[in-house]
Amino acid sequence: MNVLNIWPLVVLLAAGMLYSIKAGKLTIMAAITGALLAVIIFAGTSYNGVLQMTVFFIMGSMATGVRLNKKKQYGLAEENKGRRTTSQVLANTAIASVASLWACLQPHQQLAASVALASAFAAAAADTVSSELGNAFGTAFYNIISLKKDVRGKDGVISLQGTLAGLAASGIIALIHSMHYGFSAGFIAIVLGGTVGNFTDSVVGATLERQQK
């Protein structure tokens, strides 16, 4: 790879780190971790993968800030005011980073690895956006296991508004992937992967996480 192609990435990451820290979106260590993971993602999927990561971060940050006062009234606003920590960055990008390493080690499986990476970002985006916008705009909330009405913001609780928002977030990530790799079955696979990942997280919340509280 031409070394000159890396310089735009360096500038992008430096600007992103400075903005994220100054705007209170990431802690210092989280920003550093995110930049390092972005380099790994770039190595396997070039700028398309980095764009997916960037758009995911933007969507998550925007969704977190929507109707913040209303979320505070329900006790659902994050205690750190939306500032992501290192553990949160790792949780949202670890699988995508592994998929990028797969692309690096198995170049002939580039397309499959890129779909896996996009599906990971789609799931993370759907999870964050559905939760945040669901809590902000939802009108009725249901337990994902029993489908009975439940309390806003509790683990494993979903809403129609949040579910649709999550589906849209997955679609945006799939669209970015398709801009580089073309529109194919991969688009549907990414949207489905993001939706399944989002619902799986809700099922875990309704079962394991509730049992631990």
C-alpha cells in the first residue's frame, strides 16, 4: 500500500481524537484506543471500514444527546453525560477489528470479512440508536421475551420506535459498505446481522442481566 495513502487517515484520526476529547464524547484513553482500532480496521478494509466506524460513532453520539432532559427525568441519561469509556469503545469495535484482521490474513476472503465487519458495526449502531431513540421517542415498551408491557429503559425492553430506528441505523452501515463493495446479498446480510445482534443483546438483557440485578 502506498504510504501516501495513510496520511489522510493520520489527519482524520488526529482531528477525530482532538474533537472527541474536547467535546466530551470520549475519554482520553478511549480516544487513543479508538484510534488504534481504526488503524487495524483500515489495514483490512481501508477507508470504507473507517467510514463505517466514524458514522457509527456519529450516530451513537447524536442519538445519546437527543431529548437528554427527558431521559434524565426517567433516570436513563448516562452518568458520564455520554462520554464513552475505553471499555465501551472496545465493546463496540472489537468484533469489527477481528474481522479486519481476518481480511488482512486471508485476502482472498476480503468480501466475507468486510461483511462480517459491517455486520458488527450495524449491530453496535442498531443497539445504541434503538436504545437511545426508543427511550426518547417510544410510546409503548415491551419485554422482548414475553412481549408484555414493561418499564421504559429496563434491560431487555424494546419499543416500535426504537426498533425501527435501529433498523435504519443498520441500513446506513450496509449502505456505506455497498458504496465500495457493490449492492448484493451482502447488503441484506448486514442489515439482518445488525438486527439479530441488536435483538440478541436485548434477549441477554431480559434474561442474564436482569438475573444479576
